[in-house]
Amino acid sequence: MILPFAKLGTLALKTFCKPIAKRIKKEAGRHPKFRHSIINIAQVNHRFTTKLQRRIYGHAMDVAIRPLNEDKAVQAAADLLGELFVFTVAGTAVIFEVQRSSKSEARKEALRKQELEALRQRDEDLAREIEMLKYKIKEMERVAKGQGLGTLFNFRKPHAIEDGQSKGI
């Protein structure tokens, strides 16, 4: 029952985080201290991705990398922050779903173990009851032999009695 609501909640959260990411992008360039720090982040990201692309495509690595201008750096950092926000929300939703699923599986496993233990206990109880009944049968046979009723309660060899009757004993 909770599964559809959890899925809908996750979908709604992902849908609502996109406008929030846009708002973060928009506000990122307005505050001077924050703007300066995200420009630095954007420049580091630009250098890293440029070096990585050059290495992948086999271009020269000793060429100087020109820094981004301030507007491009702010835009790149704002895009990075927006995407980071969206992926963080999505990752959190996935982690939540995995934890919920693992808790559900743990409950099912505990229930299976409990049922298995109940079956083992029942099996042991039945085995004890069978042993008790075997003991009672042996006692009845012993008492019957002692009183001369051995052929009446002889459960061990029913074929021998039939063979004896057919031969005329």
C-alpha cells in the first residue's frame, strides 16, 4: 500500500527539484561572495574537463588553457550546481527506495525463518510422539505376551499369522 505513495512522492520530489535548480542557477550569480566562489569552482571544472578531453582525444597536453570569462564561468557553475542538486535529490530518492526495499526483504526473511522454525518444532514434536507411540506398542506387546495374548497383538509379523492359518496350524 505504501509503495505507490512512495513512488509518487519520489516522482513529485524530482519534478519539484527542477524549478528549485533553476532558482539556484538564477540566484547563484547575484551574491558577490558566492559568485566569486562559484567562478573559482567553474574555472577548476573547466581546466579539469579540458585536460580530460585533450587526453582522451590525444591532443597536446602542454598547451595553456584559457580561463572562462566571468559570465561563462558563472553560467557554467550555476548549471553545475543545478545539476548537482537534481542528482543529489535523485540519488537520495534511490537510496531511500533501496533502504525501504531491504527493510521489506528483511521482514519477509524473518517471517520465513519463523515459519521454518515452527515447522522444525512441529517435526520434532511429531518425531517424539511417534517414538512414544512405538514405546506404547512395545509395552502392549510385552504385556500381551505375558498374559498369553501374543497372537492377538502381534503387529510385527502379520504375514506369519496368515501363512500359519493357510497351512492349517
